[in-house]
Amino acid sequence: MESIQQIFDDNIFNFFKSYPKEIKKVKVFKHIIGCRNGNKAFLTTCPNCGHQSYGLTNCGDRHCPVCSSRKNELFITKEKSKLLPVNYYHITFTVPHQVNDLFYHNQELLYNILFKSAIGALKEVLSNDKYMGADKIGVTAILHTWGSNLCYHPHLHTCLAGVGLDNKGNVVKPKNESYIFPAAVIQKIFKSIFLKELNENIDKLNTSFDDLFFMKDFLIELSKKEFIVNIRDTMTNPNSVINYFARYANRVCISKSKIVDYDRENNNVTFKYKDYKDNSKIKEMTLNSLEFMRRFSLHILPERFRKIRSYGFLAPADDKLLLLLAEKLHTKLSIIKLRKLPILCKYCSTEVNLILVSVDDIHQIINDNIQTFKEGRDSYEKLIL
């Protein structure tokens, strides 16, 4: 059992006893505990070379550390099929920490406002002829809710294509491709849109304030705080863009590799984290197992909430516009639309036939075909549905 699974399995009863309000998240914890750990398995057979392999089925939950790598492969495959021969820009949008509590108790509403504010700010600044003069831009945005120490820290990572179309359909690029626009300019726009949206939705908020008066007072104070927009990287090699940005796509708040120790006797978890306040030094933090689970639970998203969104000519509904833009840039795209990656034979790359079976069935098949499975054993560890 994976160490994170072990921590959850050992402490799930006491966790929900201590934090009964989190019971709606029990399904996610049960998925992770049961991932590749139950009686469900799969058997694959290659129709071309006959090679067989087997493995335990995954839970498929987007919060699961085991399942995230397969989802990232799919993200990379689809996004690479949309790459244009232009610069790309990694830009992050962060709200003041004073609004974190409001975010946590109004997740779906405020995450949507965060997306709307960031994309609205990008559209507004890039429509200015001083910076690009684009009527249509292309951007992919990814929601993250954690800092490296697992505390609640909602922010957006965006990947902006350094090209657009003006209102006449002409291709336009940033006036200064190495310095697309000043961060101070877009910060003001981002802040303005966010506060406007928050005010317009004030009656929908679930708050700890006793009445609307105190909420409005809080918003006045919030307007005095700094909203951060960080233009982090300019990526000039399109082939490396998606591999770089994929690190942010389906990442979960903590992976097995960051767990240093699980002390079952004292019920403590020690993990590695990056301290950005101390020159990004790698440090270790030890938490009680229940506090570790509480911090993990902060980052469980509302059911069916889309944390990865594409806008403008990168939106799924605008494929024709993307193809037109590619043509104007003298490049050809073959846009890939897949819901799930096919499983390929490790020896001949043919798509395999897959059947779901029980673990007991797998044991029987292995006993009956021990020689056939000698080489296939390592596939047991690698194949992820």
C-alpha cells in the first residue's frame, strides 16, 4: 500500500470523527485508499504479438496521487496537438490571503470568479494596441489551491499563446515578445474585475459575517490589499511548452515522493516542502496525521468542477478558429480529441484488448501461464487505467 494510502487508511475513522463537517469528502478518501488495492484487476492481450500483462485497477479520482500521471499523459497528448510556432507565457494570478476563508466556504462561486477575473484581465490588457491589439487570444488556465506546505492558497496558473487575431481577422503578436506587458498594469485590471464580481455576487456568499454591513466593510478593506500577477516564464520552444506546463495540470497537493516518514506509533507524518520565504530551500515539516489529512482535504474540489479550462481560440468549441490561425502561421495542426488514452503493447505499440477480472482470476491465470507472464511482470507495476 502506498504511504499516503496507509496514512488515510489508518486514520480515516478518527479523522471524520474529529472533523464531521468534512464527511462529504469521504468518497475521495475511500477512492484513494482503495486505489490499486482491491479485488479488481485487468488483463491485457496484444492482438498483434500476443503479449499479455496484468495489473490492479486504479480509482481514477483526480485527487489521487497514483492516478495523476496517466491524466497528465492525456493532457500532454491533447495540448501538443494544438501547439503553434509562437512564444508562450506562464502567468500566475493570486488573491490576498485575507480572502482565503471566504474562498474556502464559497469554493465553486469564488473559483469561477477567479477564472473570470484572470481571463478578463488578460483579454483587456492584450486588446490594447500598446501590447498586442488582439480581439481574440488563446489561453489555458489551471486552478491550484495549495502552497508547498499544504496550506490553503488558491491561485491560477495560465499558459498564454503569444499570438492573437485582431477584429479584422489579422494575425497579431506582442509588441515586445520578451516582455509581453508590465505586471503592474494587469494587476490593477485583475483586482478591479475580481472586486466587481465579488460585489455583484455578495448576496450569494456563505460568510461568517453576521450581516451584509460587515461584509461590505470587509470588501472595502480587501480593496486596499495587493493582488499579485506574476509573469513567470517566456517559453520560446513550443515543443517544451506543454511538458513544462503539464507539471501544473493534474498535479495533486502532495505526492508519495514528498513523504519522508510516517510514524505510526506517534501518529505523525513528515514531508518535504519548499520554503519560498527562505530562498526556496527544501525543508521538512512534521504534522499529526489528522492535521495532515485535514490539510489534504482543503484541496478536494467540488464535484464535477473543471479545474483546467481553455479560452479563446484554444477553447474546444473554437477548433476551426485555431486551425485558421495555424494556417495563417503556415503550420498544420491535427487536433486530438480523446477522453482516455489507449493502452499500447510495450513491445509492438499495438492497442491491446483489455478485460476486467478479479485478483483471484489473475492469480489463477498466472499459475496456469507462469512462463508467459515472466516478462510481463513489470507491466503489472506500469500499466495504469
